[in-house]
Amino acid sequence: MTRRAVLPGSFDPVTNGHVDIIERARQHFDELIVVIMHNPAKAGRFPVAERVALMRDSLKDDRGVRVETFSDVLLVDICADLGAGVIVKGIRGPADYEYELPMARMNRQLAGVETFFLPSDPEWDHVSSSLVTEVASYGGDVSHLVPRAVWDALK
Ligand code: PNS
């Protein structure tokens, strides 16, 4: 049986923290599918199609990784479509855990899909898509926090 996992998120835009989680998670599955979605609870910055292109550009080693996008569909239904029994999420700290835990419980209750939490590398604990976008919008240098393609797009 192929061990397939889904790593979902807004990735608006992808940061070095996301790339680190993807590269580490990838090693534990036959296939890791990065699912990029619009989150209605968040103000969108980059159009989803551009987020997908930036993600594909940003993955140095994309062996065993696929990037897909879906809209207006439950994550558990996407998992069923893709044949993935597991969701992977990076956790930077308690705030992420509090945000993720109800979704993980809901997804398990809805469809028996388990969520595996992967602690972020401390190097990227303070990095979020919203913060790098804000700093860049004021002319701050975040080139060390995002992939090259994202830095070019933010500039
Ligand atoms: O990076 P984000 O914004 O925290 O990702 C959130 C996302 C897109 C994974 C979440 O909003 C989601 O799963 N959306 C799909 C719709 C859905 O299944 N909602 C119920 C979640 S329990």
C-alpha cells in the first residue's frame, strides 16, 4: 500500500519554514501531496495559482512531492480523493497547536483521517507568511526567511 500524506495550507506565500517541514515530512511517506487552498478566514495576498507556482519553484528537491490546489471542498474529501490517510501539519508553538487541534479532531471525527504534527525547526519559529509579507511591504529585508522566488515576488 502506498503511504500517502497530505500537507495542507494557505502558503500565502511559502516560507523557508514551510519548505523545511515539507522536506522533513517527505522522508516519512511514499508520496507527500502539498495542498494549497484559500482559507476564507484569512485575507488572501497572492492569488492561489501564484502560490502554487511559487511553491513548485521553491522546492529544491521535489522527489516524492506533488503540489495540488482545491477550492470549496473539505480537506477530508480531498484526502479521500487523493487516497491519503494522513494529514501533516507543522507546529511552531502553542498558538499553532491551539489552532490546529480542533481541526485535527474534527477531521478524525469526520472521516478517520489522523493528523501528524511536526515541530518546526527553531530557526523558523518566528516566521509566518503574514509577518514576512508585512515586513517586506515596508521595505524590510526578509530574503533569508523565504525562498528566492518568493523574495523576488515580494520585492
Ligand atoms: O495555512 P492555513 O490557512 O492554516 O490552512 C488552513 C486549511 C486550508 C488547511 C483549512 O482551512 C482547511 O482545511 N480548509 C479546507 C476546508 C475544511 O476542510 N474545513 C474544515 C477543517 S476541520
